[in-house]
Amino acid sequence: MDKNYTPQDELLFLALGGSGEIGMNVNLYGCEGKWLMVDLGMTFSGGEYPGIDLVFADLEFIEDRRKDLLGIVLTHAHEDHIGAVPYFAGDLGVPLYATPFTADLVARKLEEAGLLGEVELNVIEDDHGRIELGPFAVTYLPLAHSIAEGNALLIDTPHGRVFHTGDWKLDDDPIIGEPTTEAELRSIGDQGVLALVCDSTNVFNPNPSGSEGAVHRALMEEVARHKGKRVLVTTFASNVARLHTLGEVARETGRRVCVAGRSLDRIIEVAQDNGYLEDFPETVDFDTAMGLPRGEVLILATGGQGEPRAALSRIAEGNHPLELAGGDVVLFSSRQIPGNEIAIGKVQNQLAARGIEMVTDRQSLIHVSGHPGRPELEALYSWLRPEVLVPVHGEMKHMTEQARLAKECQIPRAVVQSNGDIVRLAPGEPGRLAQVRNGRLVLDGDIIAPSDGDAVVMRRRIAHEGVLIVVLVPGETPLIEAVGLPLEEDMPDFVAEAQEDILKAVGKLKGRDARDLAAIHEAARLAARRAAQRWSGKRPQVRVLMPGA
């Protein structure tokens, strides 16, 4: 690798997103002057950035080297792996590769963005499909996950093979799809694996993640137990296997299916277009569902993470055409994503206040994770026997723990890296070579901007401290407007004192400063801010306007 970070006769790995965090996965492999991107995901703000929902990895490093980027290979269709595609694929200008289900969802995103004809999207039709891109030969390997067509990638290079897991689990009864078998994985290990780049999400779970087949049985028992009651199930829309199960549960318990949530409608449509959910029951509309006897409807709804605009939140508020009443049941067939506890708790409290019964995965096996627990990690290590482990897809605590587990399992080397670390996998001793610029971008309205840009920083400050507007006209009492200060009844007294303070501060200016607009502006700003802090304990952003100045 030269000082411009161009890969030479070597194999490099660089995460721009997804290492040190869960979500926003963007991984790069470098070899012989070329780069290959694996996944192009996003994450959600979670309130960290006021007024912003979507957060992306900063791709400046690879945008500056786009002439050396060969393509983007997508492992599966979760938003943290494909969500940034419509925002960046056009500018990167390289082909995309995905299996049919993922490609269909990506195509819809590109169409919505007006990019469908501008971005080359290649569909890998067959299991174990192979792509050759410069020094990289990439083979898709189906693995179980909580979405249709989850895949690992076997990446052959002149310096050895990389097994990039994507998101995965082991499942003997996966409901949807046929994962690569243990025998096939052992055979790959027998041929030699240089590096295992592996999902770290559930490394602290001492148990296997569990089977979708077991969830099928638990959901059947749970729904059957609530005869005569209206039952709503909320789950991750992308979990096609779970939707298949719920369709069967509805059929076997004599219930009609009603779907509430655009993302569920979209996933069902895409799944059926690609050969899944072919036996899914015909759904009924909201009015029909509400006209059925309570024990003859099964509602599938979005909103299990407490999203305020999702169907479940609106149903809990009583602000949706679908209604639940005391005695009805909500099954949370999903896990609680860290950071969503407050939002989920709000919805659950609203349901509880109305006498609606709730069942979560803590009470019944109505959900299993799509990520591997320790026994599954240990099994994969034993089958592949890699020379080096590179943990990804986790916070630092997850990745360092997976590195410890790998060493306990006799993997010779583990490299714990974070976003921006260039890691040399071969030749020689694997390890970090350099740190390159990385960061976050946000979708702010219609504009992609730095997450630490002036607009976002100022909005956060205003959200915490409020804002004070001062209009300063020579010879007149200043006009003051306070927004977000907790003064209320004290506001007139505060304004009067602040006006007096501003006039005194400006009046103290002598000589050249008394005529200097910048000095007048700063004296007024500081006086207003000190008054606000004295009265409220807050340090608001102060804007001084000087009309005609």
C-alpha cells in the first residue's frame, strides 16, 4: 500500500461503517490497485440528531478512488446493508450485485430515487452464484438469517480466501430457504480460509439463536390460546419466514389475515414476486377485519419498535381504523432493539392502560434472533478453521469479545478494528496499517450533510438551550424574543432586565468600539445571554439583528 492508500500486491480490509456500531455496514476489500465494496447500509438517528431520521457512513475515502472501485456486492436486504444505495450508488457509478429478493427491493429504491436506469443492477440468480471482478472472485453462500436470501460471501483473492459472513445464524428448520450445509462449510475450511470477517452482534448470548421452526410452534400455541379474542402480531417486516409462519398460523386457527403497514405490504409483494409466500392467505381490508368476529381475525402490524407513525403506535393511541379493546392480545414477535426501550415502553403502557394483554419473547418463544450466539460462532470456527478473525457488525464490546472467543477456540490471530482502520490481511502478519478519514453523514431534509456540520450542531444546541433573538435599533429599547426558555410567568421581568443590561453594555463602549458594529453586536449578545443564564440557568443561542446597520 502506497501513501495514497492504493493497495499493492496485498489484501486489505477497510470498514467505513458497521465496525464499532450495529448498523450502517460498509466494507471494502483492496487488492492489486482495486477495491471491492460489500454492502452499503444506513442506520437510523434514534434522536441523536434533531430533525433527522437517516444516517450514512461518509464515503469520501472511496469516492476519491471511485475509478478503482470495481463493484458493490450486497449480502442481503436489511436496511443496514442496502439502505444507502439510492443515495450513493449513482455517484459511485459502479455495478451492484444481489440475489433476486434483495435486487427487487433495491430496484424499487432506485426507481423511487429516479435512478433505475442509471445504476447497473446485476441479479445473481443461482445459489452459490459467482462473480469475477478484477482480482476478486466472489461466491454467494446462502446462510440463515431473519430475512429471505441472507448470504455469506466467499471471496477468492491472489492472497487467499476470505469468508465474509454477512448477518447469519445456524437454523436446522429455517422455514424459508436452504442454507449452506455443515458439510459444505467444512469443505471450504478444508480448502483453506485466510480470514473470517464475522458478525459479532450476539456474541454475549451463551445459547444458540434458535430456530424459526420453534417460533412456528410457539406462535401456533399462543394464537390458539386466545380463542374469541382479536390478536395482533407485530414483527420485523423483512422476516419473510415469520410472515410465512403467521400465514399458516392464521389458516390453522381459522383466522383471516389483515395487514397494517406499508413496509409489510411491500415485503409481501416482493416476496411473492420472487417465489416466496406463494401460499400466503388472501388478506382482508380494515373494514372487513373490524366486521369479523373478534376470534376470526389475525392482524399483522408494523411498529414493534415503538415507531410513532407505525400502525401499532396508532392503534395503541386509538388513532387507526383497526381497533383493539380490553381483553384483546398483542404478540411482540420481535426483539427490542437497544435504544428503542422508551418508545416501545410508551406503546406497551398505552396498550396496558386499555386492558390489552401483551406477550413478548421473554414470556414465550415467539421470536428468535437472526444473529449467532456463542455456540454457533464456535461451530463456524471449527468448520472453517480460519487463520485470522476480523470481527465486524458490532459495538466495540461485541467485537473485542468475539476476538477473545476466537482465541479460546484456537484461531491463531484476531484483528479488532474500527471504522477507518486499514487492515492488511496478507501477506505477512495481519494487523492495522493506517487510519483514514471516516465519519457520518445525515439526510437533513433533502440534503446529505456532515453529521457534525453547523446546521446539526446548532439545532442540537437550540434543542437543549433555546434561542434568544434581540433586535437592536439605535435610540430605541431593544426588542427581545425568547424561544424555549423556561420562564413563562417571569418572561416580562426577564425581558425588562435583559433590555436594561443590553443598553448598559452598549453604552459602556467607548471611542472606536462605540461606532464598531461588530463590537456593538458582541456586547449586546453577551449581555442578553448572561441575563438569560441568570434568570433560567440556560445558555441560549443569541441572535442579534441590527436593521439598517
